[in-house]
Amino acid sequence: MYSRMSNQDCNCADLAVDQATEQTPESDSWITERPVTTAELPEAVAENMSRFYGESINSFDDMIEAIRNVVEGDGIAVDELCHVEGETPHYATTADETYYFRCFYDGIALAHLVDEPVEVRTETPTNEPIEMRMSPRSDVDVTPSDAVMSFGVATDSDVPAGDVPTAQEVYGAVCPYVKAFRSRSDYERWSEDVAATTVGIPLEAGVPIAAALTAASPSEVGE
């Protein structure tokens, strides 16, 4: 989702998904509680995230804090997103520039880092388009309106128990499972065949998570 390394190291491509083995579907992999950041994660997702991040993860707020620990507590900046040179299906456009990313969620993060409207476009795992229009002072407009997204962690990620994962390990174990889908049923079909514990939410509900990941830390605000 983000990079403090070179683009060559920012390898959050879909290899982990392409090579995945089938897992048992999770019947409780959909979050309905709001606000989504405080919602309790499904047990299997919480356990796998806790193992991966090396700390107790019970909610999206916990996940946000764990990811910020990977980047030493700092908010993510524009140049630290997972940029790609050349075109990809995942991009965001401002009035003056188009940014291409490896992961569509970087486009949502970008919208919280620039003080102007941003249009985000991505494709689902089955190559169907999804668009978002976001601005600092208006609601998020998603097309189609029923679009959803996923978060997850690979079940076979190799991080020693208790260790904080590196950014590179996050790219490999997390980024391939941050996906957008045109409907909940599309997400549920996809989730049946990936070697990861995943959770699904409406795409619009995932926006506050990006806001929290990009927010400046109290020390940065005071500088």
C-alpha cells in the first residue's frame, strides 16, 4: 500500500494470490458494524493478523496502529505511496497529475494527502472497472454504489512470532489481499480460493481507514 523503499522493492503484485491454495471459506468474513474502525474482526482474521503483526489485533483500529508501527508511527506521505512508473489498472487523477499504483488503496490514501478532488480508478480481480470520486469537503462517490473491498493477511506468511514485520513483508502478505469488487458476492467468491484470512466491507466504509493511516502523528502536528 505504501513504500519507504524504492519502487523495485515495493512488490505488492498479485503473485501471492496467483499461487494461493484453496482455504476453507469463512462464513463470518463480512463486517456490518459501524464505525468500521472499531468493529470486531472475525476470529480467524484477528488471530492471523495478531500472528503476523506480532501484537494483539482485534479491530481495524488495532490493524491501523500495527501498520503505523511498521513505518515508525509516522503518517504516510505522497512520495511514500507504492508508485509505479508506467500505466497500471490502479490509478488516481488530480487536476494536474495522474499517479499509477500497484495497489488501488494507495489512490484512496492519496485523496487524504492532497487538498483537491481526486478521481480513483481500479479493476477487480476479474478486470471489471470501479471508480471513486473524492474531495476534501464532500462525500465519497463510488461507481458502482454496491462496490466493496477486502483486507487480509496471507496464512503462510513467514514472520517469527513476536517480531514486527518489515515493510517488504507487509507488501508480500497484505497488499495482494487489498482488493476492490463490484459486489459482496464477488468478494465472497474470490475469498474462497485465496490462501489468506480476509474480511470484506463496503468500499466507502474503507475510506476512514486510509484517513487514519495517512494522518500525521501528534509529534508531527506539533512541529
